[in-house]
Amino acid sequence: MQRREFILGALGTGVVSSSVVELISAVSSSALASEAGPTIPYGAAIRVDHLTDDPDYAAAVRKYCQQVVGEGGLKWIDLRPTQSSFNFDQPDRLLAFADENGMTMRGHTLVWYAAMPEWTEGIGSRSEAEFEMVHHIEVVAGRYRGRIPSWDVVNEPIADDPPQADPYRDSVWYRQLGKEYIDLAFQTAAAVDPAAQLVLNDFNFEKTNARSKKRRTVMLDLLKGLKDRDVPIHALGLQGHLTGEAEIDKDGLSRFVEEVSGLGLDILVTELDVIDNNLPGTETVRDQIAALRVRDYLTAICDATQPKAILTWGISDRYTWVPIWFERRDGKLNRPLPLDQNYQPKAMMQVLQEFTKAGA
Ligand code: G3I
């Protein structure tokens, strides 16, 4: 029996035989990264405060990352305490850390439906929405022109389970400006920083189920429309919040990435992690299943194109969003990321190093 089926078999039984544990030690001795530098930059979402209050966290980021992105800091809720003010403290600190450590910083995110400050609920007309969105992008992307080379310009524009009739996610921007808010956001960002890589970022394109298939179709249509209208978009960001118990639709994902690339768009993996609340409790088995999902995901993408970057949404299980929504019933810590809560590398980190250093 192939080792992957044997490990995934543990998923079904929930029982971990001693032979699985022996097997796992074999699996985790996969080829280590070559000594060559990274051919695909690896990065992680960062919680800026922990760069100062947790030296081991900062050390881990320095050890493994060539890129950083703020998990927060550049969202409206962090940046815009009031309609007339901007608070750049967090992004400025992260950019300083990136500069000091020879890393590049991604900007997440200029336009989103979520993490919006209360005052934006008062945006009640087309002209107000247009002014606020354009002004925000001009000030924020303008401040970091030439210093943040890649932006998630629009985040998660399609509905979770997009209806055929109207696949766009509700937001103040969509309500007031229609789907053309996406065009305007990219046109504004391009005008402010013509050299920046402008990315549309979304999730859930990798499963075998009907929803993922629908989302692939809707996203492809959206991107084709943007390209047909000569909207200045450069890349699709695949977030990659993988569901631990869900098989990766490798053929479907590969075909999707091929079609996106065929539009002249690059691919980034922007928020990779494995939501493991429904995986078996045994850490070693969970870590191997998570690593296999990441391997399948990156294999499917890299079979079609070389992503411009691979970022995980956090770097250590010590700091992850996952338990906010996907707490484990057995009360154990989620283990979604490449380093454990003591910053020790797991099988997932070896997979990431295979795909980033030696190239896919
Ligand atoms: O900083 C406050 C703290 O002062 C307060 O005590 C605490 C309790 O209310 O909240 C803290 O803010 C939280 C913030 O994360 C910082 O930890 C917010 O409540 C919480 O909503 C926020 O969640 C973030 C979420 O986006 C919404 O912005 C997650 O950390 C972050 O991982 C998540 O990231 C998103 C991406 O931006 C887009 N793709 C999906 C991804 C996961 O949901």
C-alpha cells in the first residue's frame, strides 16, 4: 500500500497503529531543501507586536522568510480609526523589520468587505463610496509607493457559494458601485504605483466539491472580464486555507491555474495553512496529513506554473487565526502552520522548502 494511502487511511479509522508511526518517520525524511537559494520566495503573515515581545518568533521569521505580509495593520479597521485619520503604525513597523532583514513586504489589503471600521457603515451613496475607496488607495498605496511591491488590491470579491445570477460578495463597495468597483480599485492602484504587482486574492478553489468547482468558474469569468476591459491586474492570489480532511482536486486546480496563466496572469499562494479541526488528535498523524495536503496543493499549482511567491498565513501554531472559527472538539491546539508552537519545523516546513528552495 502506498504510504500516502496508509497515512490518509489513518484519517478514516482515527486509530493510529504503531506501523503508521514507523511509516511517518520514513515519510518525514523527505529530500531536504538544496543549499541553493530560494527559487520561489517563501513568506508568512506577521503579527507585528510579536516581533518585539517574542524574540523566538522574530528569529523564526528571520530564519525562514524572504517575504512578510501583515496579518493585520493594512486593513481598514486597523488603518482608519476615523473617516479623517490614518494610523500607519503597524505597517510602518513591519516595513522597517522587512527592510532591516532584506525581506520584501506584501500589502494586505486595500479593498475588502470585512474588517471595516464602524464609520464606513455611513457610506451611503455612489459618490461617497467612490471618493472613500479612491482616496484610501491613493493615500495608502501612495505612502508605500516603491516600498511595498505587491498588493492584494481586492480581497475575496466572490460570494462563498456564488449564485449563478449574482456571484459577487456583498460589500459597501459592491452595493454602491456594482462589480466595477473592482476595475476602479485596480485602476487607482496602478495610477498610484505603476510598478506594483496588483493582485486579486480569494480562497477555496482546490476542493473536489461543487462549491470549489463553481468558484473556479466564477473567478475565471471575473478575471477574463477584467482582462477584456484592460484592467491593470497582474496576478491571482490563491489563499490556500486548506481543509485537512478534504482531498485536493489536483486535476481541477491544475487546469484552473493553467487557464488563469493563459490570461497572462501570475499566481501567488498568499495565505497557506491547513484547518485541522476535523483531523485525528494524534499530532504526528495530523502533521503528516497536513503536509500531504500542502504537497498535493503545491504540486497541482506548480504542475501548471511557477508561483511568484508562497506565503503561509502565520508561521507558528502559537499564533494562528484558525481556532477563532475552527477550534478542535478535543481541546487540543490546532496545528495549521509549518512550525509548531515552540518554533520547531514540522513535515509541512520540509514540503515548503522542497517547493521554494529547490523549485517545484
Ligand atoms: O487586536 C484586537 C484586540 O485588542 C482585542 O482584544 C481582540 C478581541 O476582540 O480582537 C483583536 O483584533 C482581532 C484581530 O484579528 C487581531 O488579532 C480581531 O478581533 C479579529 O477579527 C482579527 O481577525 C483577523 C481576520 O482576518 C479579520 O481581520 C485574523 O487575525 C486574520 O488571520 C484574518 O485573516 C484573513 C485574511 O485577512 C483574509 N483571508 C482570510 C484570513 C483568515 O480569516
